[in-house]
Amino acid sequence: MSSILTGRAGVAPGSKKSPGSVSTKHWHKLDDGRLQCDVCPRACKLREGQQGLCFVRARAHHEIVLTTYGRSSGFCIDPIEKKPLNHFLPGTPVLSFGTAGCNLACKFCQNWDISKSREMHTLADAASPEALALMAEKLDCRSVAFTYNDPVIFLEYAIDVAIAATERGIKTVAVTAGYVCPAPRIEFFEHIDAANIDLKAFSEGFYRNICGGHLAPVLDTLLYLKHETNVWFEITTLLIPGENDSNTEITAMCQWIAQNLGTAVPLHFSAFHPDFKMMDKPSTPATTLTRARQIAMASGLQFVYTGNVHDPEGDTTWCPDCGSPVIKRDWYELQGWQLDASGACAHCGYRIPGHFDAAPGDWGARRQTVRLS
């Protein structure tokens, strides 16, 4: 833990809390006077003026507050496929934003300039939940995504944005590592329509030594989403050469997914590139992603994708029943659509799981920066 930086604590000045805003205090007082944060399994124990490892949750005035409420590292309109979500409103634009900080310490972090930021000036943009939802509506975004850094650490802000967005008919998307405690997990996902869960590996050693966390809480989040919510979710695993890309580990992970979450859960294998504190590893070969995809499909998974490489076959959604390509993709561009108005294969009538409109969106691969303030 470190000393708190000067900056706004709690709710940002000028922000108006929504009626359904977070009221639960996800912390408690210890016998020695410290306050324990109960948002994630890290359970940071703070004295006055200290921050947790995430950097954004801090003790101030005898309580633990979110210091980044209403502030963002930037807003962009992305294709929903970039989250990645391939079975949730394909082709539509999503207003994406994050804050700063993270509750894991991944040495390979691909967004380290945001998630590992310790500078408040990184949060250059600001918006109340209502203003953000209004902007998403004006820009014709079908959804708002909490991404770039993990939204569980700014759940108060994320939940208020989700409430404001829902009131305008806008869906909410969470891109998260799922490293969160049971009580805040329930509160957070109650307001989420779709999620991509970053399952970083399938070994405790990887989580402990490379991410500074544990595997079990992430698996618990996946089980919770599958069996206790209606949240549509997909899974992403970044394959790192020599770390989590063995046939044995990939097979064990895919078999666990099939047995515990079902064979219809979309799984994305993504290519690593050297970054942050893992510059000594080579980029992931495309052949590794193809191999992983073949293992996953042999394990019974029906929808397996490859990412960060040019692979139209691995980008495409294939009907598990007749084998036809029902959504053709090339990078983030939709190249073909063979679903009927109900989301079933136009060739054989097999219902493809997910959330689909009668026709796909046409946003394409564009990425548009937005300033809200």
C-alpha cells in the first residue's frame, strides 16, 4: 500500500448520484484500527491516507472511497467485436471507457499505461453517469463498455453509469478479469448485460507468479455468471509462449469450461506481444492459436475464435449443426450474415446462442475518439 495522492475522493464534484446507486460499504474495520477493502480477494488493509494495490480505492476520513469516480482515461467508440464479443449485437458500436489502476499485477499487461497508472493526470476526461449515457445515445451506440482497466475496482461509478444507460435503453458491457469478492460481484453484475471474462491461464502458479493473484476467484466468477445470472458472457485467454500455451493446460481449461459452463460459451484465444515487464517473450505464433482452437473444438466447445492475428476462419462464427458460416468476419469487419430474424442459422434453423438483432450493425472496424468534457 502507498500514501494517497492529492485528488478528488469519493464522488467527483458536480456528479449526481442515481437513485439506484451503490449503497453497500464494501469494507470493514479491523481490531487494529485498519480498514479492510472487501471488493476483491486481495483484501487490502489500509490506515488513514493509504491506497490499495489497485491505486484507486483509498482510505480517507475513516472510510474507503473511490478516488476516480466520474473520471476517465478517455472515451472511444469501438466495434463490439473488439471487446471481444462475437455473439452480442454484432456489428454495433460501443462507447468504451476506463479509469486507472488495476487489482492484479500482470507482468504482460497490454494496457499497462492505463491499468498501472499512478498519475491522476491520466484521468483527463470527466463525465457524470447521466452525461455519459446521454452521449452514448447521441452517438447511436447500442452499448457502453467498462474496459481498458478492470471495472470491478471502480464499481460505484460503473454501476451508476449502467443505471443511467439502462434508463435510455443502452446495454452495458464489462471487460474484466473477474477477480472480485462474492458480495460486490452480485451487486456489479446485476447491472451488466454482457461481459468478457479474461481467464488468464488455467494454473494457480501462473496467477500467483505472473499476475499476483489466484485462479479460484476467477473460476467462481465464471460459475456465478453461468448458473446465477442472465449475463451473456464470453471468455478470452491471451496465450503467452512457454507460460500458458501447452497442450496439457489448454486441454484442461477447455474441458473445465465444457463441463462447468457448457459447450456454447464462446472462447477467444488471443495473441500476446511483448509489453510492460514481459519483453523477453516472443509474440505468439498464429500456429499456436490455431492449435489451441483445434484443442478447444476437440473438447466439445462450439464457438472458438482467434484474436490479434489475421485469421478469417478463426474470426467466423460457424453453425455447430450444419457447419455453415453464419457470421463471416475479417478482423472486426462483418463480411457475411446468415442468421434469420430470430438468430437461427439460415441454412438449417439451428439457434445460435447470443443476443442478435434481426440484422447486423454496420459500424465496421472504425475506432473513434470522443471527448465528453
